[in-house]
Amino acid sequence: MQAIVVSQPGGPEVLRLQDVPPPQPAPNEVLVCVFAAGVNRPDVLLRQGKYGGAGDVTGLVPGLEIAGVVEQCGTAVTRWKPGDQVCALLAAGGYAECVAVDERHCLPVPAGWRMTEAAALPETVFTVWHNVFQRGGLQAGETLLVHGGSSGIGITAIQLAKARGARVFATAGSDEKCRACEELGATRCINYQTEDFEQALQLEGVDVVLDMVGGDYTAQNLRLLKDDGRLVFINAMRGAKAEFNALEVMRRRLTITGSTLRPRSADFKAALAADVEQHVWPLLLNKQFKPVIYRKFALAEAELAHRLMESSEHIGKIVLRVNS
């Protein structure tokens, strides 16, 4: 089969289309014929060799989420059968014609959804559900601030938070991106290139912040939080180190937390998938959440997809088309 392989840690040019042996499913796995694969920022970090705990990435096939058709089932698989349409969360391997995946990490493709749309779901939905709702504890009637609102994570967080009764603010890097966030349900989106988000929201205050920026945003985020507020990190693109007032955290009972999804155990991901199916999948079926696909590339164009991801010009998701 054909797959995109990291020839060595480095820039987008290290992604090479190669023939590799097809995977064989373990007893608890399904072999999925991949129709589409989502492209995510952690894929870029993996390619660069900068994803914590990934080790040597030479020879690795990137790709954390796919949609496709079950081709073969392991001997212990109970839920799926050949021909079922699924989308799935992976630790790696999605940029390929076939992938073997734990059956518990698969969810049914929502009725009426295209494969390219379904492939854009697992990584972002699982990440948002765990960090905003499980770790951040966002409740109906509360307020969420999403940094990077026009990213795949951002558009997911905005829509799911609004669908569950929260009020949402966001930040983005252009007026066009801000308009897109507001059209998706954000009450207001602040263009961080022209306006200070802390000053813009200081009279509002927020209950939860979903932050992929880190660095000097940290102290600003904490000052914006209401008493008992929660700051949740999922990346630190402007730096992992920050200074803040610990006494203020104590006085106002603030919570600072965060997570990375890829290193978590198979059992954790299975439990998360079940929770997502129970709480999020009905919103997809009721069209309270819609995919925003910015651009599709052929599998062989993975290098171009990564260059677009690194440019941050996109609004929404980038997807690779694999089998048709």
C-alpha cells in the first residue's frame, strides 16, 4: 500500500510517498480502508521530531484521525463488520491507504456526512470534549474563551460550547477569521493583531480558557478568569514558560490544567470515545455542529498540506483525500 512516511525529522519536504507493507489487525483491531485523513498541528510536531514522547520519528507514518470503511476485523472484534463506515482516532498511521486501529477508538460516520467531513472529527472533537468539558468543566450558562478560534480545534470548541448552552469569545489573527468565528457562534472574536484581548474582555470575565498559545498569554488569561475559573492548556506555541501571581490563583481558587491526547492509554481513549459518542454524536446528527473544511489535498500532496498548516492561513480543517 502507499503511505506518507517521515524520511527524517525536518520540514514538510521530508514527507515522502512510499510503498509500505499493509498492517495486519490484532485481535481487537479493525483494518480500515482510509478514504480521508485529517491534518493536525500535532502532525507537524511529529514530523519535526518535537512531539514529547514520540521518540525517533524516522519511518513514521503521520496522521491522528481518519475516516473510511472497515475491510477486515480481528478475531476479538465485536462491534464492527466489513463494510461499516467509521472514523477513528489514531496514535499515528493515518496518512496511508489502510490502517489498523483499536475497535474501541472507532465511531460511526454520522449519517449524511462525507468521508472528508468525518475525517475532520476525531482529533478535534476528542481534544475539545476532554479539555473543555471534562477537564475544564464548562457548564451551560458559563463563558468560554477560545484562543486560535479559527483553527480546527477552535471552530470545534466554539460550536460545541454554544450547542451546550455556553457563551463563547474567541481570538484570531485577522478580521476574516474573526468573522468566521462569529458566524459559527462566538459572541465576539478579537483580532489579536489589532486589539488586546485582555482589555477587550476585562469587563466580561470568563469561566474557562482553552489556550494553545502559552507564553505571555498565561498571566492575561488568569487575570481574565472569574473566581473558580479554569485555564486549560493544549499547546504552548508562544512558549512553555510563563510568570503569574500564584497568590492570585490561590485567592480566587483558579485551576490551571491541560493535557496531550496522543500518549494516553488505549483504555483512556476508549472511554473518551464512548463519552464523545454519548454526548457529542447526537449534536452532529441534529446538525448543531458543522464541519468547516478549508482545503483538501491528495495523499501525495501531504507536503503542501503541512506547508498550509504551518502558514496558519486556513480557517477550519485541512484534509487529505486517500482512497475514493
